[in-house]
Amino acid sequence: MTDATTAATTNEPGLRSALNHLQSILVQGEVLEAWAFQRRVFALAHRRLIVAATNNRLIALERRWFGGFDFKDLRWQDLKEAHISVGIFGATLHVVAENTSDLAMAAAANRTMDYTGLVPDQAQAVYRICQSQDQAWREKRRVREIEELRARSGGVQIMGGAASVAPISGEAMQRLEQARQMLVAKLISDSEYESIKAKILSGP
């Protein structure tokens, strides 16, 4: 975010209020990496919004008609693809996501979100983060899919990246399933799940 952009935003009370609200909903350890606000011309016919990218998720903050804000968020692990188009009146960020499934092979209906009229350079900054996160999570899902296939067949891949296959006990399978259920229920984070899984697979 440039100094000029920050100054322009803080000079508009509505945007300053929205940005303050956005900061207030960030969780501990979450960092705001880029954001894009809707151009004023679009606010005449729409509720003005801000789209923000953090290290954990994509957030869309929309002003209510009679004051206050509504927000929707998208975890990066649920992102499937992102596109951007830039026109005369602003940029449109198009996002496709899964309906919150943490199992790599689970079937889930997609949801789509379009954010129109965004300031182009800001929207492009958010888009670059979307692309980076999408690529990172595609690789994680690919690895997890292989692990799930091996687990279902009675073995798992261990030693990060090695091709060796080790047998897995019924008790370990049960503990892995419990960890997956906790992840789906958002009781633990993805990094905590990976840590628990590594301990289960490396232990006796």
C-alpha cells in the first residue's frame, strides 16, 4: 500500500471507518497484506466495499445501507481460482472457492464471488496475493490427496517427499480421522493439523 493511497483513503471518512473496522476483525497474528476499495462512482448504485487480503484469508467488507458493515471471508485453503479484469471504470476481481471442505478428495459445490469497480492498482495487488496463495495450496492439496489415498490403502507416505510407504495401525487411522474432523470443524488450524499428523505418523 503506497503512502499516496493511504493518504487518499484516510481523507475519506467512510473509507477510514471501513479500514478501521477491517483492522478490528483481524485475529491474533493475522496481517493485512493488501486491500482494494470500490471507486466512488460505483458507490452511488452499490453498497461500497473493501476487499482485503491477509496472510490467512480474503475478506470482503461491505457497508450496510443504514450504517455499519457486513463482511464475508474466504480461507486461502478453500480458494480454487482467481481472475481479474480491468476496464475504464475500475477492476473486477472474480474468485471461485470450494464450500469449506478440508479433505482434499471431498466433493463440494463451488461458490463464486465478483467484486466490481475496484481501484485497479489496489485490485491487482490483492489478485497477486490470491494467485500466490492458490499456487501454494494447490501443492498442499496434491500432497494431502496422495496421503489420503495411501491411508485408505493401509499405508502412508512419510519422511516429507520420500517415496517410502509405511503401514499404519487402526488406532493411528482413528487418530488421523479425529484430527481431520477437528480441522473441518475449525477447532485447529491447518498448521496444527499438520503437526498432529506428523506426530501420529512418526510415533509408535
